[in-house]
Amino acid sequence: MNSLSRQISLVLLLGALVVAAPARAQEFKVGFVNTDRIFREANTAKAAQAKLEQEFSRREKELVELGNTLKNATEKFEREAPTLAESQRTTRQRQLVDQDRDFQRKRREFQEDLSVRKNEELSSVLDRANKVVKQVADAEKYDVILQEAVYVNPKYDITDRVIKALNNTAAGNAASSAK
């Protein structure tokens, strides 16, 4: 091929690409899923939250009662301290410090246990949601689904469809496990 033929071929190829590029760009389909909304609104997330509340409510109540008992004992000590003998005052102060240390330890353990369980439950919800997102993406021919973005035009937000599909999947699982 001579130089002129190559140039003409190159121009034709570039022209074909320019014409084909907009057609290909229109085929690219993007969606967005708001995971925070899924964690707030999906039935599986609500069920996970209820499960956690049930699992930890007794311990939380015990901590509240222990905190109130400690507060009352501290207030009583502060009222009675001026009239107590030095040895009694020192003994009660040590008891209060020990009780407070025990309370703080139990509260810290409670928070750690709750945090671990919450992460487990949210991870399970996220795994289910991601499977549903994949199903929606496959069914509706999406090329990419984003979960985090600075800004998303609402027309690309498929969160409602994912929540609905997730709720339907959860309802189906509950019905099949009840049989």
C-alpha cells in the first residue's frame, strides 16, 4: 500500500470509530445502589437489628441498672462522707472505685460484643444485598453498579428495586423455611 492509501484507510477507520463510539456509549448502562438505605429500609436489615436488640437487651438492661446503682451509691457516699470516720470513708471510696471499674469493664465488653455481632449481621445483609444487586444487574443488563459516589443522578439509582427484590427474596426464604 502506498502512503495515500494508508492515509485514506486510516481516515476511514477513524471515521468508523467516531460514528460507532456514540452508539457503543449509549449501550453502556450504569446503576447506583445506596447501601445506607438498604441497611435502614430492607426487611433483612430490620430483622437483623431486631435480632441484635433481642440478643443484647438483657445485658443492656443489667448495665443500666448497675449504672444507676453505682450512681445512687456515689450520691449517698457524697452526702454521708462528711459524717463518716476516715477509715469508713476510705473503705467506701475504694468500694466505689472497684464498683466503677467493674461497671466500666462490663460496659466496654458489652460494646465490643455488640460491635462484633453488629458487624456480623451487617456483613450478612450486605452479602445478600450484593447477590440481589448482581441479579438485578444481570436481569436488566447493567455494565456497572456503583455503591459509593459523591453525586448520582437519581435516574441511575436502583436502590428501590434492590430493596424490593431483597425483601421478596427474604419473604420467599421465610415462606420456604416455614414449610
